[in-house]
Amino acid sequence: MKMHHNISIFIPHAGCQHQCAFCNQKTITEQNNLPHGAEIKKICQQAMLQIPDKSKTNTEIAFFGGSFTAIKQSYMLELLESAQEFIGENKFSGIRISTRPDYINPEILALLKYYHVTSIELGAQSMSDNILLANQRGHTEQDIIYASKLIQEYHFELGLQMMIGLYQSTWQDESETVDKIIKIKPDTVRIYPVVVLKHTKLAEIYQAGNYHFFDNKQNSLDDVVAMTAVYMQKFMQNHIKIIKVGLHASEFVESDKIAGYYHPAFRELCESRIYRNHIEKILENLNYFKNQEVIFAVNNKCISKAIGQKKCNINYFKNKFFVNIKIKPDENLGLFEVRLLNC
Ligand code: SF4
């Protein structure tokens, strides 16, 4: 499978008329200048020189950060037009944008098609109207369903973004959101556990003692990793590509973080948990004796994921099943494939 690349251009909060409870992009925007046409061209020219020809056709110019279709049309057109000369044969494959579900309609999609937009990501965040309302999203579940259907009818690649642990959300809500997203059949998903940032409504609610994550229980990062791993498995079983899990450190100011579930290697932790789940399933159906060495093979590049950070998976099996797990490489195995080698 060919690797996909993005030339990421951040358009912070431009034109967004909303103030979602978790978003502090207005604060960030005050400190950043919005990029204009000349800057977009410069970024693309540099990327044309740096990206090898064989990778160009798998590369999109990606406008991320704000709600692209909600920005002032003259500015949106300036951005789209400045990217045009870099799209086509032996150049980049198209443009990727992210936006809100309530800023999608047939006219906008026709315009985006004309300007070679190929992928549209919607910030869905939750498929529960109550949670969307509690987090001041300003759109409904129905808006997400309608916009997704329209995007698919216009033959764009559809991506949906979901957040885990929003204000008033329960694990039941998260599972239902995953199931409803699967029903929509997007091409890609991004999963973001909530990070509570200063200067947001969520921060106010949290500081007032009214933000209780997940069912009013204390959930550790480990619990959130475990559930996210289950959701990832569900998406993969339904052939939905997971393009991102967890916020990147560059997406917020570290000193603004006051609560939530952030880890610099969040995705790696979840992938490691998926290996644990697969191995556990095999062990549960196996006859073995105490302290036996049980050997599994995984893909060469995934050995550290199978072992887990600080050998957490090996220790988990030792404590729970009283076995010594050994992991060997096998380049013929795919991602998350596990093969039992003895017993
Ligand atoms: S729509 Fe997007 S940019 Fe606007 S406030 Fe919400 S999260 Fe922030």
C-alpha cells in the first residue's frame, strides 16, 4: 500500500463563527497571522522540490485548523487558487480540507470540486445531540449525517473526526458514536481524546468541579487507551482507515493543558493495547502450564508495540496468565497480525 502524505497548512480558526466548549483557537489566532496566497505558493514550491516524484501523486495540500468552508469566500478562493498550479500530472493529487458539518451544501461542494479538493474531513466529534449541545458545537447529529451523505454523493473522500471524553459523555455514548460513524462508512477517521485547555468553556466547567469524565468515575489514561484500542479495532474491522489518534504536541500549548487525556505517544499506546488484546484472545483458548514460555510472532516493525512500553504487555501476561511471553519477528505478518509459534 502506498504511503499518503499531506502538505499541512494551518488556517487557525479563520472565519469560524462558533465557540465550541473545548476549542481555544481564537486565543491561538490572535498570536498567529493567517497565511495568504503568496505564502501557500512558497510552501507548495518548497514541497515540490523536497517530495520525490513517485510520492507526489499520493500527496495532498491540506488546509487544516479552522472550518475551511466557513471562512470568508474571497479568502477561501485565494487559498484554493494559489494551490492550483501544484495539482495535476506529476504534481500533487489534490487538496484536503477540514470543516464543520453545518457548512456543507451542494453549492460549496461544487466549488470545492472545481478547485480539485479531493478529501473533506468533518469535525463530527460526537453523534449524540445532547453532547453536541453540552459542548456548544452548534450543529446536530443530523447535520453530520446529511453532510457526510452529500460529500459521498459528490465522490469526495470523507473523513470524520471524533472526540472521546467530551463534557457529559459516557462510555455508552462513545460506543454509540463509533457505531454511528461506522454506519456512515467514511473513508477515514481521526480520534481525539479530550484535552481541557485554558481559556475554554470546558476549563471553566472543570475548574468549577462540574466536569466528571466518563460516567462520573475516575478513569485513568490506561482506561482511555483500552477503550480507544477497542474503537480502533472496530473501525479497522469495518475497513475505515485511522489517520490519527490523539493530539500532537504542536496542536496546543503545553502550558494551556489543565486536564484530559494527553500522551505524546497516545497512538502507540493504543496499538500496543491492540496487540495485547489479540494475544490475550489466543491465550484464553490455549492449554499451557505455569511459567511456560509462549512464543508469538509479529511483524518486524511491530515488536516494540507487541511488547509494550516498559514491557507492560509482557508483565500483564505474566501477572494474569503466569506465562512468559516471547515475541519474535516475522516480516510476512501484517500490522496487528499475531501468530502462535509454540504450544
Ligand atoms: S468549529 Fe472548529 S474552529 Fe470553530 S470553535 Fe469549534 S472547534 Fe474551534
